[in-house]
Amino acid sequence: MDGNDPNKPGPRRGRPKAVGPGGRAQAREATPQAPPEPAPPSLEEQFAGFESVPIATRVRVGAATCRLGRLSEMKPGEVIALDREVGEPFDLMSDNRLLALVEPVADDEAVTLKVVELVEDVDDGVDGC
């Protein structure tokens, strides 16, 4: 055998071509690829250079809706049910934005907070502010 067997496929060169109408080869169109999207900046990157700016924060323990009549008749010792379960973390807020979930921790001198989870992606409907 001389290596020229017509039934044996020869070596492939280049990319295969698509066959169009009439059996003619057509060039394949290259699919443009978008560059990968960059990762969103972390909180540390977002606040770089602003570390010494003081902001007011507050802790939201829970919320309840009461009628004005009930509030006006309340006496010391009455209980108001909140929208939280016992042991559920509280919200650390600033300017009505949730920053983190926290748990109270007793210290010898004061009540302190332990961060349970940082909240990085919050869609609060405020654009650019």
C-alpha cells in the first residue's frame, strides 16, 4: 500500500468549513466574546480613604405595629411582640440602610455587638447616593 488510499481520510488542516447550499464551503463567522465582568468592589475598597469619617449607627431589635389607642393605654410591665424570634440577630443600620447583622454581647462595662454577617449587596432603590 502506498498510503494514498482514497477511502482513508487524510490529515485535517485548519478548521472544518460549514457546507452551504449547493455543497459550497462557507466560512464560519467568529463569535465575538465579551470580556469578563470585573468583580464588584468589596466594602473595604468602596470606603478606602474614608476610614476616619464618623457615621451614626443604630441597632434595630425588631418592629411592631400598634394602634394609637393601645399605645396611649400602655402601663409599665406590658409586653409588645416584635417581628423577631428569640436568638435572631439584630440589624446594624445607618441612614436606614442595613450594614450588618449583629448579636449583643455583655461586657463588664457595657453592652457590645458582635458582627454575625456583613451585608454587602443591598438594593435599597437609591441610585448613586
